[in-house]
Amino acid sequence: MKVLLVGEYREGQLLESCFELEAFADELKAERATLLVGSADACQKLRGKVYFADAADYLEYNPDLHKRLVLEAAARENADHIVFSHSAYGWDLAPRVAAALKAGQVSDIIAVRDGKFEVGCLNGKMRRLVAPATAKAVLTLQPGAFTLKNPGPPEPRIEKLDVEKTASPVNFLGYEPAEKKEVDLTKAAIIVGAGRGIGKQENLAVISALAEALHAEVGASRPVVDAGWLDHSRQVGSTGQVVSPKLYLACGISGATQHLTGMRKSGFIVAINKDKEAPISELADVLVIADLIPFAAALTARLKKP
Amino acid sequence: MKILVCVKQVPDLETTFKPNPEGTWFDETDLAFQLNDCDEYAVEEAVRLKEKLAGAPDITVLSIGPRRVVETIKRALAMGADRGVHIEDAEAYRKDPWQIASLIANFAREKKFDLIFTGMQSQDRGSGQVGVLAAELLGLACATTIVAFEFTGGLCRVRRELAGGVKGVVELKLPALLTCQSGLNVPRYPTLPNIMKARKKELLTVGAETLGKEGPAVVTEKFYPPARKGAGVVLEGEAAETADKLAGILREKIPGLRGL
């Protein structure tokens, strides 16, 4: 089996997800080549055959040109699988490649089982085992699901790749940096995370009081931030901050995949939730099944007792 | 300007899912259904654009599925879409993203929509492919995971969410398809008068079988719950008593915590 890995490069840097793609290829025991639209320097960090297209020519984001580069490299390799990270880049580019090849796409893969792919569904509550119905397939991998165990030294065999540059109706204007942070959650020893289960903004006071009693920082899941109840810098997750406190107290957080990615490495995880089957329970060292607000108030009172 | 918004009806997720008899998707018995969250942002953004352009755009909202999805179309109509299209398909739950995108593309091809909004993924299946596949099938400019949208001088300017708060700024020419991420806007609640008005809006039903017969590109073999770690302690009961137990566990497991 042959796989083409499509590496990711942003703001002049090779992204770590490239090594997750390599780990996946190793797990499949597949012969692999990597395509990187990036810099010659970044290619030096990779292993095996590398198709290199210069980001100076093709930009870091230009879906039409990147699609053509992927198709060209896949044709040269006669790749069975074309593999991306399920990041903003893969999210955007992979289906374009799948459409062009009329190939099936399996998104957000978390494991390989007997040559088939396990993916999450229903916000992580259930799993599906999926197989492509087409000869060639496009795959995207859940960030963090595959880890390169014995990388060995980088030893790329680089081949320059070019395609004709045509005009695109999509024009990449540049990056907008992250907003200034109100708080750096990565330094917090204890985080009390507030989720949709807090119900309404006024209930944040109860969560803040609990955080204060624990000398903790308040974090949040995405819906709480999207609703404008807390600042974006308090968002824990793959699109917010990735944290690893000694204690993470998840309050009313069901545990969408992108949130779990952000707090999985916490030392000790307590989840307070009404729904005992919420995906957060998979990670919880202690699961408290309770009505959040009265329980949080009771815990605060208990902690304040001398 | 003609706008299409594609929405999906998904189950309320705060429930226990059981496999259906085929063992490839969930059993629908006793489930409540609602508008997919990212699609709600898509509807809201389309309605805001209509308001900004003094009502000029005509918004069609489309959903694929059995009879029950009409309720979801009505919700979008009550939010401000002008007309609904129900692609009736009792087998929609079996269809993969390629098949669903093909239905959308076959419906939209001759209609010459200038702008199509979709959610970036569904909460149930979560493949995140349908919007982009439909754009490719229709030959439209496309940007995904947008968290900001402006329309000026005939161009769309969007911000795409990347990682760690960094955004990519992208400009697109029409016709275009945009897939919406949560946080793009704060969707409105339909008012009672608008819910009443929505009942009178045009709702076209189209049989899925009239929009082509693409086979699947991926096949679900099995549907099952995740393996539980099982090592966790479960606490349940009266609040003060449970709080007492939890405080005890924390004191034991995390020595040196202040406040315990």
C-alpha cells in the first residue's frame, strides 16, 4: 500500500501534525511519500520521499493550487490513500481532492481497526467503523490521535514539484494574530472549566466562587465563549488553549472532541455532569452525576469550611 | 442576489444512543430533533446579509431527510429565510457526504445561487465534507470554518479559524460557498409573529430520487459506543454529602492543594 501524506506549514513553520501523519503511515505499514507546500528548510525535518512545492510560489493557503499539487503528487506516487490532518487546512483541502478523484473520504480518524477506520460521531458519544467504497481514498486524522514512536533521524529525499499557476477566485490576504490574552491558562495549576451546562450567564458567579475557593483559574468550553459569557482567552480546546493543570474540574462540559483535545493531559480530571454518558466521562477520574449549580455551591461551601 | 442555506436536522445529543437494527446508525425511537448548531449560524448570517442589503437577497433554505425535517426548515423560515425546499428522502441517514453533496449540487445547479451558506459540520455525523464537496461539484469558490463574514464591493471577505486563536483572512469572488463555524454570530430566536409568518412561506418538496442516484463513496460498517476507561470513580447523591466525598478524594489525590 502507498500513502501520500500532505504536510502542513503555517507562518513559516512546519507543523507537528506532519509527524502524526508519519505515525499513521507507520501504523498502516504503508510505503509513504510526503507533500509539503512550505520551505526547503522545513522539508529537512521529514523522512523518506518528499515532494516539495515552495510556499513562496504557491502561498501557505491557496486551495486551488494546493489541490492541483496534491493531485500531481498523488498521481506520481499512484497513492492508495491521501492523508491530511483534520485541521483547518485538511478540513478545507481534503474534500476538494476527494471530489476531484471521486474518492471516498473518511474524516477525523481516531484509530485503525483491521484496516478500517474508527471515527467519532454524535459529538464523541458514539463511534463508527468506516471503510472507503472507492479504490483510492482521502483520509483526515484527528489531531493528537497518532503519535510517532521511533522517529529516527530526518532523512528526506526531496523532489521539487510544480504545477501551472492559474488565477483563483479565492484570494488569501494573510493572518490575523490571536487576540491578546486576558489570562494564560497554560500556567494554571487548577482550572475550573465552565460548559454549556451552566445554563445561563448569571450562573457563572457560582463557578467563579468555586474557582476562587480552589485558587483556580476559570476556563470555558467553546459554547460559553461563543455566547460571549467569557473571554476567548479562557477557551480550552484545540481552537483555544491546550492546558495540563494538576486538576481540571469540568463543570457542565459534555466534552466535544475539540475540548477534550485541549485538556486531555490534565493530571486529575473531575467532571460534574447530569449526563453520565457525556464523552467527558471517558477521561474523568471522578465523575459526579449531579445538578451542576447546587452541587458547585455545596462544594464551594465545603471547601470554605476550615 | 440569490442565497441558498443548507441545513440538517440532528438529534438532541443529551440522550443515550442505541444502534438501529442494521447496526450502522442510531435508533430514532424517542429522540428529539433540532437544527444542527453550525447550520443555525449559517441561517443567521444569510438573514443578516439580507437585512444589510435592504431585503434584496432571496434566501432559500434546503434540508434533506424524512418528513420530520420540515420542522427544521420552518425554524429557518421563522428566522428570516424566504422559501423552503425539502428534499424528501427517508433513506438520507444511510447516505454518505458524497451522496448528500450530489443531491444538493443537482438541485442547485440550474438555480444559479450567488452565495451558499452551510454549517462546517453536522453534530451527528461530523464528517465536515458536504459543503466543500457541493462547492467542488458546482465549481464555486469556497472557504471553510468561517468565524467572520463581510460583503463589500461584490466580494466576500471572511476570517477562517485556524488554531490557537489565529485566523486566516480570505477574499472570495461570487459565486461562492462558505461553511460556518460556531461563534460566527449570535443566532436570533424566532419571534412568535415570525413563526406565524413562516407558516405561510413557500415550501417546495422534491423527491430525492429525482436528483440523481450516486452510490456511496464510504460505507459505515458498525456503530457502537466508545470503549470506556472504566477506572473512574462515580459519585451520585445528595449535594453536600457528595461534595464532602469529592473534597476527600481531592485532598488524597492532589496533595498540597490550597483551599482543601
